[in-house]
Amino acid sequence: VQLQASGGGLVQAGGSRRLSCSFSGPNFSAYDMFWYRHVPGTERDLGAVATIDSDGSTNYPGSVRGRFTVSRDNARNTVDLQMTKLTPEDTSVYYCGAQRGEENYWGQGTLVTVSS
């Protein structure tokens, strides 16, 4: 399994950004997918910001609930993260991950920088 996140860039505070993660490998629909963020150059691990299970159920931490929306397209093997009302505190490298049982995979991250 290989994961590739894309869509990062510079965005102004209050703006929106959509990230996408492509999944290469078999049985995408069987995996729980999640987005995770880490502040580059620090040890600040901000944790998961969105999960979408194989059954389509989603979960968000309070810090992004109502602002971020995760979705998946099992026909295209992609999972997207729509981010709105961004603040400088959302500046991070965003990674997508996949989990099924004991299997865990991570992709390279994509940097989102929110300017004030």
C-alpha cells in the first residue's frame, strides 16, 4: 500500500483548502482512513484531525469539528479533507494514513500554511 497526500499550500486565515490522498493497493474500501497533522520543525504532534472508517462513519476532534470534513471515494481510491475557516494554528504538515487490523500505512505529508 502506498499513500500520497496532495493539495497543500499557502492560504489566508479564514480561507479553505482541500487535501486529497490517493491510495495505491488492493482493497481500499476495507481500510479505515485518517488524516493526521504535525507541525514541521517541532515536536508538536497535533494528532488525528479526521477519520473515516471503512463503513463511512467519521470522527473529528473538537478543534476541527464543524470546520473540517473528510470523505472517501471507494471507486477512485481517494480520501479527501475539506478544511474551512482555517487559522494559523492549523498550519501543519498533513499526512494521510490507512489502517486495517494490524496493518498501518502512512504517506508523505503535504504542508498547509495559514497566514494571518
